Amino acid sequence: MKIVLVEGDITEQRVDAIVNAANSSLMGGGGVDGAIHRRGGPEILEECRALRASRYGRGLPTGQAVATTAGRLPARWVIHTVGPVHSRSEDRSHLLASCYRESLVVADALGAGTVAFPAISTGIYRWPVEDAARIAITAIRQAAPTVVEEVRFVLFSTAAYAVFDSALRDIG
Ligand code: AR6
């Protein structure tokens, strides 16, 4: 599985699936979640509502992932995952790693060859980017084989790009 880093906006990526850093409600929010729903249109929220009604009455648990249409976005699917809020008192890194792993499992089931990820939990959920980058790249490297050939990390700032670049060089 090839890992590619780009600086940019995930809603503009021409890939099979983009991953959304959602919250358990699946009803939208700020950050990348807000951007995806805004640019993708109401179809995505409609499918999220249906998922709440059918499979996730109590919300999508942290660390899990589920797919919907990508609406008007250039991607084919949006994979929604719920990152953990960063905590100083509790190590939640296994939940952050789980977001990447479970998103790849969903991508595999869809037959998605290219998948774009944002830096999950590093915005509103306050995860330090250095740590999040190491966890993200390690999780991708340790994931079971899938049909996914390219994982693209889409970093929203030059600073975040530099951190992921350094982590990728270290981990390989
Ligand atoms: N493309 C790529 N990355 C982006 C974009 C974009 N268009 N917009 C923001 N980022 P965040 P979280 C980066 O806050 O920390 C929502 O309200 C951003 O700079 O979007 O997992 C949800 O509903 C940061 O590096 O997600 C949840 O309630 C990264 O994406 C909560 O926020 C993640 O920041 C989830 O918080």
C-alpha cells in the first residue's frame, strides 16, 4: 500500500473514497465534517440519518467506520469514522489507530482502490499532530492487506504536511 501526502482540501480529492472525521451523531459538525457535508450536499446527511435509524441508534462508536455516498463530491464514497477526543489522563491511541484500520476495512468492502484521509482528531478533538501522525502512519503500515492501493493523507496546512512528512520518513 502506497502512502502519499498532499497539502490541500480533502473535498477536492479525486479518489474512490474520502474519510470524514465525524462525530458519533453522524449529523455533521465543524471542521472537515462541515466541509464535506457543505460541498457534498444533502444526500450525504440523508444517508447518515438512515444509518442512525437502522444500525446506529446510539450513534457510531468511537474508532468505528461506515460508508455513505459522496453526493456531489468528486469521490465515490465518504467513509465516516469517529476519532477519540485527546485526553492527557488516558491513552486513547488505540481508538485513533482503529479509525484508520476500520476505515480501510470499509474501503476494502467497497472495492475502493484509492482512499484519502484527513488528520483525524487533530482539530476540534485536539490531538497533537506529531503523535497523531505517528499513530496514523503506523496503523496504515500494520493494517491487514486490502484492495486499497493508495492511501492519501490530505493535510490542511503546511505545518501539518511537514509533520506527516517527517513521520513518514521515520516510520517508512
Ligand atoms: N480538508 C482536509 N483537512 C481538513 C479540512 C479539509 N477541508 N478541514 C479541516 N481539516 P477536525 P476532529 C483538518 O476538527 O479533530 C467536527 O465538528 C483540520 O485542520 O475536522 O477529528 C466533527 O463533527 C485538522 O487537522 O476533526 C466532530 O465533532 C483535521 O482536519 C469533530 O469536529 C481534523 O480536524 C471532530 O474533530
